[in-house]
Amino acid sequence: MAAYKMLNTDEIKKLSPKDLNAEIAKSETDLAKRRIKVRLGEDKQNHMVGAVKKYIARLKTPIVNNTKK
């Protein structure tokens, strides 16, 4: 599984909503691929499934906070 760099919170805050949505889409695709590979036994890094889920939640937080204003 090709790993990609997860952005930290400071970098996430600087992204535009369009960039956030693109990063969310990329991460959701990666999550689906990881889930399949873990179930098939091809990927031994099953802890990364939870890490990617948390990363997606971090990406969605600024979008939700901006809509509440």
C-alpha cells in the first residue's frame, strides 16, 4: 500500500474547502483500499484503518465548524 503524507492540523487549517474535499476523497479511497487489503490478509498494518478514519474526521472538522458560523 502506497503511503501518503497525512497533513497536520496547522496545514489542514490553511486549506481551502475545495482542497479539503479533494483530500477527503483521496483519504476515503485509501481507507476503502486498506480495509479490503486487511481483510484479504495482504496488508499487515491494520492499525492504519483507524488512523485514516481519524484523519478523515480531522479533515471534516473545519468544514463543519465553518458551516455553523
